[in-house]
Amino acid sequence: MTLEHLVFDWNRERRPPPDRSTVALNDETLRDGLQSPSIVDPTPEAKIRLLHLMADLGIGAVTLGFPGAGARMLAQTRLLATEIAAAGLPVAPNCVARMVETDVRPIVEVALETGLPIQAALFIGASAVRQAADGWTLDYVLSVSERAVDFAVRAGLSVMFVVEDATRTAPETLRALYGNAIRRGAKRICVADTTGHATPAGVARLLGFVRDEVIAPSGEDVGLDWHGHRDRGLAIANCLAATAAGADRIHATALGIGERAGNAEMELLLANLYLQGEMYGDLRKLPEYCRTASEILGVPISTNHPVVGADAFRTASGVHASAILKALVSGDRDLADLLYSSLPASAFGLAQGIDISAMSGMANVKHWLGTHGYDPNDRVRAEALLDAAKRSGRTLDDDECAEVVER
């Protein structure tokens, strides 16, 4: 961040940061994201394009798919794994699987074919809700899990053990499942907020329990993942709470796509972690990543979407525009970025936009004239344009502004 001395940040704790390296990110766009009922399954070429953008952004891990779900997903998994290996992309791949050998075998096959180490994300639901629906007992869930983890470990796969609906699961169940998985060789455990039930305070309590009462007593070096959904609109807040509570890897998807209301938004996660001082890859690629995802998945980007929406760094307010323009005229683009935005547009390869509407003042009008080849001090044209804006019920576009000043 630039000009930090001008901002007193109440969001930052006045104590040393946690003793850990930059939190890792796992992109679920091409797995959990594809479970959205409204998306279009992209072409293989489009998936590869998005995969490269993930690498450019410094997203360190990617879920290649659910190869046990059928031939199409197996083909995607093989395609993406082959591309990672051939292009030497700096992303660690993983694939999801149920706790059955038939789901794990395709992961083993792709890993052997490509020579790529692929982590198996083995998942099972164990909350009382799920047990009631399926007629399961904890002993049954433990038995099924043991067989699957043992099979994957024997096959040479690294295992991430995922408990679905962990945010509504009793502590004794979590302790039994996670603890057993660690003893049998799981290298990561994932706490999944499958229904988007959690609040930030709940995340802190849950991850504190897993960290202190499951991982620490095991004596093993085990990674801790957080996977959250947007059902309550708290996904990004929960991701930040998870990083503060000790999670070292966070899952998200482009534009927050996914089942029901979707997953945590990768673009917002990257932006928020950037503001916390966490550095990844080239964040100027973030708009392209989102535009590409929008295009290939058929998901529109709302105009007011943070960071990448058309209005994210755009203002027509006279008071706001006047202050921003003063900073721009002085040549201080960093100051202009900070005045009416907590996110610096330039960090994402973008710029502040000044428009003209009924809320605008003369500063907006002069800026438009000057940036479109007119004399900004032409009083007649400036007053005509401002008058047209004051009478309009919406923001004027460039063609409408040009028509007024030419007339």
C-alpha cells in the first residue's frame, strides 16, 4: 500500500501478526463452481485459459475436478493435470472424491499418467443432520473413512480429509474423524462450511477447537483448510476470520460461483488479503480472470460488484469527483486512489473514473471536456453540459455528452 501514513486503519490489530507465512489459496472454480445449476460448462480451451490466469494471480492450489463423477469430469481432470505438468504451472493440484475406492482410483490413474503429485480431497458428511438423513452412525462413518484414507495413502496419494457441514457438527464427532484421519496419514484437514451456516465468531471458535484439540495433540505437521459458502452473505468475512484463527489455506471460486448462493469470491478474497499485506501474483490480472470466468461460465458481473464491476472505481458525485480530480491534477495518483476507495484501483490495473450525472458539479464537466479534446475552460459548453446533466435522470454517456457540447 502507498501513503499508509495517511490512513489510520481500525481494522488492523495493534499487535504482532500471527507467526505464519502468507495464507495459501485453493481455486475451486472448475469443481465446486461447476456445481452451480446456472453455469455453462466451458470448453477445454477455456478451462486451460482460466487455469493459467490462476497461476498468474499466485493462486497456489487448484481443484482439478471430481473424476469419480463420470467421464466428462475425468477428462477435465486429465486435461488440466496434463497442462500443469507440460507448462510447469506453479499450482498444486487436488481432486475431490467420496470415501470410496472407486472415486480414488481415477485420481491415482491421472497422477501416474501425468507424473503429477495430486492430492486426494476425500469428503464425507458426518453432522447429525446427515447421519439422520442417511441412517448412518459415527462408527459407520469412521469405518468408511478409514478404508478410503488407507487406500489413498497406500496408492501414494497425499490426503486432505474433508468433513462436510463441519460448522454444524458436534465437537466429539469432529475430534474422532479428524483425529483418526491424521493417525492414518492425512496431511491436511479441511473444515467445510457446506451450507454457509457459519459466522466469523463461529469460525474462530471452530478452527480454534480443531487447531488446539485435534491437530496440536497429534504432534503431526498437518495443514488446515477452510472452505466456505455464501448462503448468509458472510463468506469473505468468514475467510478472513479463518486466516486469523490459523487456517493456512482458503478455498474460493471466481465470482463466487457454486452450489446455491455459491462460494467465497476469489477476487474479493485476493483484494482483502492484499489490504492485509499478503502478497500473491500479478493482481493486475484479476479483472481478466473475472471477465474470463464470466464469459466462459455464462455468469454476468453486476455493475456494483467490488473491484471488477463497471462502477467499482467510478463516481459521478461532484464532491467526490472534485477531490479526486485535485489529486490527479497534482500528479498524485496514489492519493486519488485512496480518497473515496479503500481499494487502490491501480493495484488491479484499473483507474478512477469520473462521470457526469445530476449529482455532478463543474469539476466533473471540466474533466470530461479536457479528456475528450475540448477546452475545459469553455464556459458556454461547460454550462450547457452541466445543465443537461442536472436535467437528466441518469448518468450521461460519452455520446450524449458529445452531442450536447457540439450542439
